[in-house]
Amino acid sequence: MARAKQPWRLLKGWHPSEWVAFKNVWQRAEKVIGSDLWHMQRDLRQEFVDGRLIMAVRFFAPNGTETMAIILEPACWQWLRINDALSITGWETIPGWDADAHKEETWDFRVRRRELDKLYPVAETTGLAGPPGATGSAGPVGPTGPQGPAGSVGATGPTGRVGATGRAFAPSDRRKPGRKIIKNWRLTAAVELDNFMKEKGRTPTAPELAERVDKKLEYYPDESDVRKLISFLINE
């Protein structure tokens, strides 16, 4: 009599990159199915029943040694129930399954990536970046901004040196007559009157003649006296 075919088969050759932990599969499916537990238990199990997802189970002894690794056939799921991301029960009801053989071992549930990525792709997966687009033309020049506030007034510079006090003159720029001296200024004035008339060809004014006397004698005679002298000498 032929022996009934077991609803699982041994996994030959383990390649971690080809398989995804069941807890991560649960998270992917939850984004599509929703967070309702009943719907997750029912709809995710149906993916294995219909063969759209393939599960492998690895068994490890307490010392960390792997004792067996199998792939579950779709028919195996008619006895199994998914409770959550870490629990799958019903193993003892599978015909030919030794319920006590792996009782003390750690079970590691994995789902084959090939079918998983097609059914529940990773939402964060990004394709290769395309080539950069052409640079657009420069936009128009924006309007001129408002004038900024006036700068602060600079500090006042240092005061320059005070110049020497010049020789003071009356508004007429003539020296005020000083104290009469003993010197005979009239004689000097007569000589300067003659010199002036020869040089200028005219009669000097009283101030002009008084200036000449002042240069000779350092004495500025009273202009009224000078005027009288000029009149006397011219009319003589």
C-alpha cells in the first residue's frame, strides 16, 4: 500500500536573502489588509492556502543547532491557523506530524521573498534615480527692494588749531591815531606827499599819506591833521 504524501518537504539549501521573517510579513500585509485582527488572521492565511505565499519553518535545539528546515505545501494550511505575527497553531492535527518531536525547540517562520515582494511590496522601496532634468531658463529679475534707512551721521572731526591773531584794523582798515610824539611827522609827511604825487600823479588822501608816515616813523598821525597839512602844502 502506497504511503500518503506529507504536506511539507525538506528545505534544501538555506539562503537568508531569499526569505523574510514572518513578523515583517505581518507588518507588510497589515498596511494592505488593515489592522483588524480577524481580517488579518483570515486573509493572510488564505494567501498561503491559495499558494500565493510560501512559508518555510526552521527548528533549533536549545543549544542553537538547527535540527530541521521544511517548506509547507498549500495543503498543509487546511489544518493551520495564524494567530498573530509570532503564533501559528494546529500542527498536532496534521496527519503524520510528530507533535512532540519539536516541542522543546525554537520555531522560526519565514516567507519566500519572491512571491512576497509581488503580493505585498515594500512601500518604502524606491527605484533607481533617473537622470537629472534639463535646467530651466532663468526667471525675470525681481523688483528693486525698498531703500534702506539712512546711515548714522559720522562723528564730528577734531577742531583745527587756532590761527594766530592778525593785526586788528578798524572797519576802514585804518589805524586809529595814536599819541602824538615829539618827532616832526609833518616834515616826513611833506616829503611823502611829494613822493606820492610823483608816483601816482595825483594828490593822496589823508589816510594814504598817514599810512606812509606810519611806515617811516611807526606813528600814525591824526587824519584831520594830515588833511589840513595836505591842504596847506597844495595851496602854498
